[in-house]
Amino acid sequence: GETVTGAEADIDVVIEPSFAGYPVARPEPDVEQVRRAATMLAQADRPVLVAGGGVTASQAGPDIVELAEKLSMPVATSLSGKGAIPEDHPLSVGVAGTYSRRCANEVVCEADLVLFVGSRADGQVTHFWQAPKPGTTTIQIDIDPAQIGRNYPTQVALVGDAKATVRRLIEGLGPTVPNPEWRAWARQRVSEWRAEAGPRLNSNAAPIRPERLCHEIGEWLPADAMLVSDTGHAGIWTGTIIEITQPGQSYLRCAGSLGWGFPAAMGAKCAAPDRPVICFTGDGGFWYHLSELETAVRCGINTVTVINNNHSLNQYRGGVRHAYGDQTTGAPEEMWVFQDVDFAEIARSMGAFGARVGDPGEIQSVLAQALASGKPAVVDVVSDIDAVAGPPFVPE
């Protein structure tokens, strides 16, 4: 047929009412399976709920909290489920799996029953199927039947929308006798993690510790902000340190490879223009799509991009050194170390707001300036090249 380009047409936009909201439908699980799951949860001595991205997509956070409180059941999340429970809630233990807090993995590994809600229980949220321990009793809720039992054998399969299914579980629970010692044990693990991380979260060191940077972002984060995180260390630092505590806050994790964060934040800002959108990435991630800053300036896509600038891809340092050992010829360090580039200066030259931060005490005030600038903003934070996230906890 004829190729038409650059043409205009007067076409009515047709919107089907049933597809005007999200989620479109809330399928419910089999009633008998709900009864079985409710009985198992009530009888479990050390239950844990792991909330995945299906919880946030279904807007089931309040229902998750209600179920957890009814059973005094600790709640861990995946990165995609981060914020499903306010992270300052007494039952919240943090993000589990590979990009995790130690306390979250400790609690999941100690459970005698794990309820996966809207989670595929894949390699990242279970740290390659080690948390929970193999053989742990599991119940899985997912809207996609193909995901049920795909990664962990499940004793009860509940195929349905996360919100609708959790509501049925709450209604199906009879009188419960929660285990206060289990709740106290889980809280103690969280307290120990906070005590151990405290010196880094409050460090005045320069170059700046990424833990202090994320702590400051979390303290400053507006109540209606959307935080978009790149992958790698960016996902680890934001997932473990920044706490989503307000109902209007949300967290979007990297859905692709390194470099995804900045263009994804631009897309998020276009979708939600009235919300503050904060991107967290490293200099290694920002290099991938730095040129899109020109697009953001030209189109008025006013995100705030925080760059954890350690002039390196230091997450790969261990692999490079393992491969090259004590080799003295060549320049293996150049495989992960960059020149120290001032991204704030580049941003200003492109018409954006740009500020470089070397003092941790200035982070919040500069973030406020960036958000108020009315421009795409880059906050370039000079961070410690030797700050590397530790390995996730797994039982010995």
C-alpha cells in the first residue's frame, strides 16, 4: 500500500472505560487454596512475607501491612517491591536477596514458612535460591500461573491479584496466636544492622561515603517523590539505605542494564510531571546516556539526577584484580577507573542546573536547590572509590 508520512487526521480517541484504570482486573484465587494457606499461616511459628513488584503494581501495600500485623509476621521485599510496607514499620526488615540488608536475609533464612506475594522468587530476591533455605515451606501468590512454583517448590499456590488475594487471606484467618519471640528476634536483627551501619550512614569523611549520601537523600526525600535507581551499586545503596516511608513515595528499580536509570527517570517525569523525580546513578551509569541531558533541557524534563561519582566502576574492581592478579605490565586499572570528571560543569554548559558536592553536610541543601531550579538538574557527589558494598548474608 501507499506509505503515508507527515500526514494529519481528525480521529476520535476511543477509550474503553474498563481499561481506563490500573490494574484492569483483579482475579481472585481458589477458595479452598485460600483456606489451606490461611491455616498454614496461622500454624506457622516463624512466618515471613516477601513482597515483590506485584504488590506495588496491585497497590496492595496497606493489605500487606494489615496481614503482617495480624500475624506479627516480618516483611521483606524485593527491590521491585520496595515501599510495599513503610520501611520504618516495626515489621519491616528491608530488601532481601542479592541487593540486600543482612537483617532481611537473616530473617528470611530463619523462617519456617515464607509467603511470596507478587514475587517470582527469582535468583536476585533469594540470592540464587539460598534465602530462604532450600526445603523451607512456601506459599506463593501471583497473578501469572506460570510463575507459581517456577523457582521454589510451593505447598500452596494462590493464582490471583495480590490485593484481592491478600484480602481473602485476611478474611479467612481465624483467631491467631502470634509468636512474640519471633517478632522480637526479627526486630533485634534490624537493630543490629542499624547499629553496624550507623558509622557509615553518619560518616563525615571526604570523599563522601555512598551510605552517607543515601542517608541524606532519604532524610530529604519529598513525601510525593519518585526515586529511580540504576543497577549495580546504585541498586544496592538505594535499596538498603534509602527508606521509603511515606504513602506518596515510590521506588523504581532498574529494569535493564547499567545506564537505565537516567533515561528511565526522564520517562517517569513525563508520565508524572507533577511529582519530584529523583534519579540515583553512578558516574559509570551516567556516562551511558549523558547526551540525553540535552534532550531533557530542550524538552523541559526536569528530573534531579544524583551521581555517586567515584570516577570508577568500582563494583568490578574485584573481578579485574582477580583476573590480572599482581601483573605489572599493561594497565588493568584502566578497565574500571575513569578520569575525575565534573558532571556539574558539563550540566551547566548544556543549560541544566549543576552542582558539585564534596561536603556531606551540604547534600540536602543542594538537593533542595536542584529541585527548585526549574531545570533538569545534576548533583555530582564526589564519593569514595574504595567504598564497595559487602557480600549478602547467606547461612553457612
